[in-house]
Amino acid sequence: MICRVCDKTDFFLGIDLGMQPWGNHFLTQDQVGKEPFYPLRVVVCKHCKTAQLDHTVRKEVMFQEHTYLSGITCSLAEHFQKTAETVNKNFCSNLKEKSVLDIGSNDGTQLKSYQSLGFDVLGIESAKTVSEIAISEGVPTVHAFFNLETADKIHRYFDVINASGVFFHLEELHSVTEAIKKYLKPDGVFVVQFLYMKTIMENGAFDQIYHEHLLFYTLKTLQVLLARHGLFLFDAEFSKIHGGSIIGYVGHPGKREATERLQKLIHEEEISGCNEEGAYKKFSQRVNKMKEKNIAFLDQKKKEGKTIFGMGAPVKGNTLLNYFSIGKDRLDCLVEKNELRKNLFSPGMHLPIKIEKEITPPDVYYVLAWNFKDEILKNNKHLIEKGVEFFFPVEVERV
């Protein structure tokens, strides 16, 4: 293979999570056992240091129809609102008219935040059902994959282009980045939010590796990609959303200077050694220790006769369940709020999905949606008081 960012061909192995199904391929009863499996392996370019999957599941398989909805989680909606307010205050407050394009806009949750601030909004969403939800709620949305061809058809220039949790999904990475450069206004800002590989390794959050995530950026590797397309990262901040993300602020070269905040983050990254092979070896070793700890916990609870439900059915949860081999012998079911997943089964482990409001709580919740720990504990105080135990398989260190 060639590097997705710099086209070089020399790599070292980051971590190998074996053969796994596509994590968002929730199954109907008649599909159980028929789902395809693919290699789930991270390799790292020796030249530009970009961590990336060495196998691509086609975007048409993963993104034309999926069941993920941004608006299900209050924490994420609040984060989107805060992001929109920050962007508006820092970059658009003096504009009489202001516009924003959201790439991978999902159900329109992010764009609703911008709408509330007076922006003219447009979403691009590849999943038909999800885009229809956004449209029905008053968010203008184009059902398409975003790339240069799509952007040329729309042919509009934007003050803000937003990509929240999508920029590392891109099979057509260079076409998308070129489209952003072309249709970002001269003083415009590209706001890119991405899982931070440095933090993934610090937290042992290997479950954030799945087939939708083709790339795993650090600030160093993102800069390589942006420079290739004539874009400039001038600021960045760390956010605790999703267990540790970076919000990067990007513009055309010469428009803004790099901030001290960005330079500090880059310095921290350099001294951590997170782009080097040794860090990945330690990461892989840590994941194997986590597996032993998690299996021991679940097996002990089963010996005690406890009922154990998985809380949430996030895509990343399926990476964890499949790599740890946690199936029906250890969990009774997965519990979701998202009605689109009702009566489906998890890929690989085939755990049935039930809706939270329709079930009797278990003795133990094994929390797969660990990245929303604070919200989950707050919303379930009444269960905790009754003795329901909440176990988080990934414990976030950096907040």
C-alpha cells in the first residue's frame, strides 16, 4: 500500500486487532453469522508518521446507510453548541452574512447550533435515512459523499467549513481536502475535530480503532496533509469529547499566525514520543493487559450470578467486544437509546440490542459508551443508589 497522506510505502506495525466485522454493521436476525470480516490493523508511515488502516472497507459499504445519530447524546449536542459559539465569536462576529458547510453533517445537530447563531447552513451527508431526518428538522442537507466533484456541483464559498469526527474517515482524502481549500473563503476557517492518536494511546482507547476510521492524526501528521494542499493549521485546542479530541482551526496561508496554544500542544506531542514506534509497542502491550482485566471482571460477576448488560452499542464497542471475545456467555444484551438499532444484533458477537426504556436494569452495566461517562453517571444516579454497578472498560486519564 501507499501512505494515505504522503504516498510513501514504508511502514511499521502499530497494532493488530485481528479480523473483525465492520463495527456499524448491525444485523437483522437473518443476517446473523453472515457478516463479512476484514483485517483491522494500524500501520504507521515511517516517512510522515501518519497512523492508518492498511485495509479499506469501501465508503459505499460503510456510509450510505448507518444508524449513528449525533443528537442522541446530550454531551455531544452541548459540545457542538459550544464549538459553534467559539467559532462565531472568534471568526465571524463582524460578518453581516455568514455561512457554514458541515461535511458528514449527520442528523444536523451541529448545524442547528450554527443556525441558532444566524448562519446560513448546508450539510453534506452520505446516509439517506439520516439526511432525511436532518431535512425534516429544518436543516438543508445534500445527500451525497463530499469530495471535489460534489463541491464543484454545489459551487458555493463558505466562511466556515466544519468536519466533526469525519476527517479521519475519508477514503477520498485528497479530493476532500482540495475541495475545502477551493471553497473556503479567503478569510474563512476550516474547523476540523478529530480523535487524537496521542490521547488514544495514553488512554489505551484501542476501541476507537475501527474500519470507519482510516486515519489517526496527531498534530504533526495533520500538518503534513494540510501543507500538501496549501492549507495552514494556525490554532488547536484539546477537548475531552470522545475521550480526547483535538479541535483544529485551519485557514489559507498568510492570513493568521500560529498561536502559542498550538505551539505548546505541538511541543507536548514532540516530547511524548507518540509518533514513534516505541509508543505503539507500549500501546499494544497495554491493550492486552486491559483484555485480561476486563475478562476477569466479567467472569467473576457471572460466577456471582449477576446479570450484565452492555450499555450503549457504539461502533467502537464492537471493536472491543470482538477483540476481547465478549459474547453471550458474558453479556446478556446491549442496551441503547437509539430506536434505529432496536431488535438488531451486534456484528461478530451477535448480542441482541434492546431499548433502554423497555428493559429492567441489570445488576451490572458494562459501559461501552465510556466516552460519555459523566453524562451516564449523572443520568443513572437512581440506579447507582439501588446498587446497580457501572463498569467502564476504558478509563480516561486526560480530561
